[in-house]
Amino acid sequence: MSIQVFRLSNCVGDEVAILDWGARLCSWSTRLGSGKRNIVLGYQDILKYQQDPYYLGAVVGPYANRIGHGKLKIASRTYQLEQNEGNHHLHGGVSGLHHVRWQYCHSTRSQLSLRYLQQDGVGGYPGPVNYKLEFELEDCSRLWVRMQAEVGQISLVGPTFHPYFNLAADTISINDHYLQLDAEHFAVVDDAGIPTGELRNVKDSQFDFRCARVLADTAVDHNFVVGGSLKQSAASLISPDQHLKLAISADYPGLQLYTGDYLSTPFTPRQGLCLEPQFFPDSPNQIGFPFHFSQPDKPFEATLCYQLDK
């Protein structure tokens, strides 16, 4: 089965490649000095994305992150979502948005629109849900990802974007990157990655990235409480040589940091890290965690922004 590649570019030398399979960001090449640097981890052979177990560069959902035991209650009805990570549900299940072919709508040199209609019951989710994605690459090296969804009945919608970033030119590890998170609290999780319900202060912990510091060997796969504003960066990643800085903002209240510790062949552990704007994991089953159900008269919208500075 073939995969179509869509390419966006701007006047300052950025080139972005997006696949119709999973709406995946498979590369972001930027001009740096007299050369180019790709900041997104990806396969050399694009057909490998069809069997990719890491959600590499994909739009994931309908609901990003984990839902405990795949249990989703809406009003008086309980839905059983696919259990694809042990007894739990992760990133929409095996039939999630990362594992479908998105349909082309429109494109220009710097913009791309894709859509996907998910039928009722796929992955256990109520539907149908009509998704629309818009990518825009601005001349200031800013990539916008706008996500919309219209539902046929009340449903849980909360996808995110899942690229693995590595801003370094000559290393396969993210350990020497600098990271800053605008977050004072993180969600405590159990051994299966399911939140306990506690939001703990980052002070005096390995999760304190309020001031930029080198990642070193800190292993993280946790959700952080961020401001949820497009006017303020939730996270900033700086290359070891400090030639590149990637700032991420979104109108989601949470951001998952995953340091890629479980990457394996053809990659290596910690070859890239994910910064995923989202609702909190397992929010429908946690008292006080922010999320909302989408309804026919209240469609879903979220905007993510990736600003690359040199």
C-alpha cells in the first residue's frame, strides 16, 4: 500500500513533510548556516510507518494518552475502549487516528488540509466523528497544527500530535538537550502509567524544569500542568550547540513529556523526545482533571504551535 507525502516550505529554508498515513510529520528540515538540519525522528523507508509501534510523528487519538482499563462513561452508558497497552487504552487503540489514511482536502506551498471520518464504534468510541486537520508553515519558522472534530453524538475527543524531536546535528541522544517547562505540577502515575489522581509540585523533584536545564539521563513519561495559552510557551527545547530552540504552545491544559526511553530498533532509546499538548490522561475517570465531551452542537477544536528559532 502506497503512502502519499505532502511537502510544505517557506522562504527561510524550512521544509516539512507530512504523510497521509496517520497525518504524520516525518521530517522538518531547517536551514542552518550553509547546511540543513532535520529535527524530527523518522524512518528512512516511509512504508515502515505502517507497522510503526511508537506513534512516530502521528496524530494520535481520538483521545491522547491513557484511559484506565479502557472504561469510558458518558451519562448512564459505559463504553469499552480497545485495551492495547495491557489492560488499558492508549492513544486511541490499535485502530486510532495514527493507523488510518487521512484524505486530502486542500494545499498550497505552506498549507495543508486533511480530513478523516471515523465511524461509530471504531476503537469503542461513540461516533461518527468527522476530523479535520490544518497544517500551516509560516515564514518565521512557525508550524501551526489546527485540529477540529464534529461528532454525531456525545463523544470523547482529544487528539494530539506525537513527533519525536531531536535538535542535535551529530548525536543520537537527547541527553544533552536543554529543556524548560512552564509547569509547577505533574500528574503522579502508577506502574502502568495511569494517574493516581494526585497533582504533585515539581519542587525538589527530578521533574522540575521551570528553569532550563540539561536533560541528562532523566527518564520521564508524565503529564505536566501547563497554562493552556497560545500566547505563552508551555515547553522550550534547546539543542546542545544552542543553535536551535523549539518552543511549543497550545490551548490544552496539559503537556506530556516522554523522553523516548522505550524506542528500539531501528532507533535507540532516547533518540528523540515527545512534547505532547493534551487533556490530562484518564481525565474521564479522575475527579477534577480537565477535559470536556464533544457534542453535535459543541464541536471540538484545539490549536498547537511549534516555533523554531535559530
